[in-house]
Amino acid sequence: MLLLLMSVCISCNTNKEQNADDKNATHVVSSEQAISEMSIYNLPSHWTNQEGEDVSFVDYRGKVLVTVMIYTSCQIACPRLVADMRTIKDRLEEDQLDKVKMLLISIDPKTDTPERLKAFAIENKMDQDPWVFLRSTEANTREFAAVLAVNYRKISPIDFSHSNIISVFNEKGELAFQQEGINVGPDAIVKQVEKAIAAME
């Protein structure tokens, strides 16, 4: 199942929307409906958020997820990615934000403890909904990065080289869109988030 997820995600063309099933696009996922094989809700990994709570991706079922992988001690690319995420959030209406979670997932779980994630969230005024900061084991982090086709490697004791990809998942946990690069602009992502929200109604 994970291999299927990986093959679907890695085959995505950056900045291009995946083909969706128009027939099912307007159906809201209820708790009784089966989870698609392409959904990240199938991943068994467990995570810890900035509040120290244990969560899994299925806990966000029914929400549109805007996701980026960062690490809090990053001084170059990550601050720009965080700024891009803030811009995306600011472009959405209040009633839309109720249907969205903005996930920032650490690629440095050793350093990014829940306490550090909480401090980072407060420092950046991102300690309220819809912001969620997550960290897990190295294995779980690598698995999720593979699903998103995000590459990263440690290049010094405190620095990583990593892909700069923001991803959008629909309420079913299926990858709907990816954008690569920093300071690219929020228009394409905001459009995809709004489209995913509209499909829920």
C-alpha cells in the first residue's frame, strides 16, 4: 500500500494538478466510508504535535491539509517556506480555515522536540488553529518524505539539504497538488485549497 502511495506521489509533475475523478470530487468523506488506497490515512505512523499529543494522519480526516517539511533551526530555505505557508493561510477566508489544517513536519526529530516545536510556533505566531507542528521517529519521517518525494540529508551537525515542496491533500487524504520552490507565490496553492474545500460542500 505504501508503495502505491509512493508511486502515485513521485509521479506527480510539480505545479500540475493531479487528475481527479470528477464523479467523486463532490462527495464528502464520512467516517463510514472506506479510505482510498491512495490516502495518507493508511499510513500507520504515529506523530507528536507541538502540544505533546500523540496523533496520526487519520486524526485530520475530513480536513484539507497543506503540508511542508522543515526543521526549526534552518536559517535559509525553511524561513521562506514558513513565510509561504503564512501567506497561503492569510489568503484564505475565515470560514475556509475551519476546513483546513496547515501541517509543518520536522525532518530533524532529534532536535525538534515538542517543546522546541511549541516555542517555534509561539515565536512565529503560529500557535493557534489551523497550525500543526509534527515530529516522529526518523523512520516515520523518512517514510512520509518518500510519499511526498521530498529528499533530505544531513550535511552538518545542525544543517540539512532538503527539497522545498508544499503539498495539498484533499479531505480524503489524497495528494491533490504539489508546488516546488521558495517564494514561488501562493496563487496556485490557494486555488487548489479552495477547490478542495468546494468539493467538500
